[in-house]
Amino acid sequence: MHNPEQVARQKIDHLLTEVGWVLQDRDAFDRNAALGVAVREFPLPTGFCDYLLFVGGKAAGVIEAKRIGVTLSGVADQSEKYALRPPEHLARWDEFLNYHYESTGEETFFRNLRDPKARSRRQFAFHRPDTLHDMVCQSDSPGVKANVLFFDKRPASREVQTKELWVYDYRTNVHKTLKTKRLTNADFDDFVQCYHERKETERFRRFSYDDLAQRDKLNLDIFWLKDDSLEDIDNLPEPDVLATEIVENLEAALEQFRSVSQELSGSPE
């Protein structure tokens, strides 16, 4: 007769398989066997985690299995101990394993450590591998166009250290999607060349300290390129690109609404 935790793991195995995960044992696992691979009883520095989740060949999260009847909101710290100390040699998406599940097979909680207010929330089902893959690939706030700043490291001084700011505009007239038109390393080749050469181009501009000081509240949301889609309807992206962007933005919004719905449904604080 199976003990209660074995019964829970059988249920979890079934739930994972239903949404597209490939289940493997640690002694003969292949992290590249599928987009989503769940490895049972994987050894980590703090002990064996019940399931280690690989997405796209890299570790992304863990599942802590508990027998039916256990209050899952109280075991989040147990899964976190595995996530915060992954071994150095482990291929992974981030420094930590940010995606945590606690499950009995009948009830599942989920926490995303990339969330600034991360806490365990009741989850209707495990995420599909492609959904979790999108989560690890996208920024913390889906749809936000971010500015990335690079600073030269210099000794402390009473004098103003910033003499100029170089800005590379990779937002205007650039259309990328999370699934069908993803960013690649080659997309950054021009930026890398500009960064080293420090010569102005159409997308790379220099702004002096005086230029920046004149901006309202030193706002660094700087742009100068004309957005072709705003003034020339003939230069709009192809309809399939626009449709894909709309679908992916709606899916990201739906995921956020789903989290809100789960939070309002009675998840414990």
C-alpha cells in the first residue's frame, strides 16, 4: 500500500504530464529531452528536491510534494531553501531558481521570486512548459520597454563624474515578440560595436551633462527617431506581426488577471 506522500507524487506526475512536462528520474535524465523536463528527487546542496524543473535545457524552478491534508502555505520556506542555493555547475536561467510550487496533487501553490511582493498563491494547475519558458525569457513586467544603463566604474570624487550619456535606441521601429520573432545575440551586434567605438549613428547618440540637466527631472526616457507607424501607414509592421504582438500582450495581461483572480479567491496572506 502506498503511503500518502507517494499517492501525492503519483497525482503530481499525472498533473505535470497532462500539461506537457516530460518526467524523468535523476539517474538517467536528459535536460534537453523536451522543452519542459521535470526530474524527480534531484540532489541539491540543501538536500533532494522532489522535482527540479528544466525549461529549454536550464533549471528554472522546484516542486515540493506534500501529502494530502498538509497546509501548503506553511511549506513555502522548504522549497525556497532549494531554490536559493543551486550548485554552481547547474545550468540555470538565473542565479536562483525563481519558480516555486508546493503541491499535494489536489492543491497547488505557486510563488515567483521575481515578483517584488513574492508570496505563495493558490494555482489551479501547473504552468505549461511553454508558459514557464515565456516567463523566464520576458522581463519582470511584460510589455514594458526598458532602459538599460551602463556606468564606468570610477573612484569616488566630489566632482561630477558623469560628463556625457550615450543612448542607443532599440525601441523605435523594432518589432520583436516572445514566441515567433525573439531577440537573438545577433540583434545586439550593432549596439556592441557602437558601445566600443563611441561614434554617433542613427540609433546611437551622445548627450552632454548640460543636455541632461535641462530635461524635466533629469528624465532619461530619451528618443529622437521618428516612429514610422505613427506617421506613415505604409510602414506599419506586417499584419501577422501586429496580430502576434496583440495576442502575446493579451496573453500577458490574462496571466496577470489570473494571478489577481487567484489572490482574490481566498489565498492566505
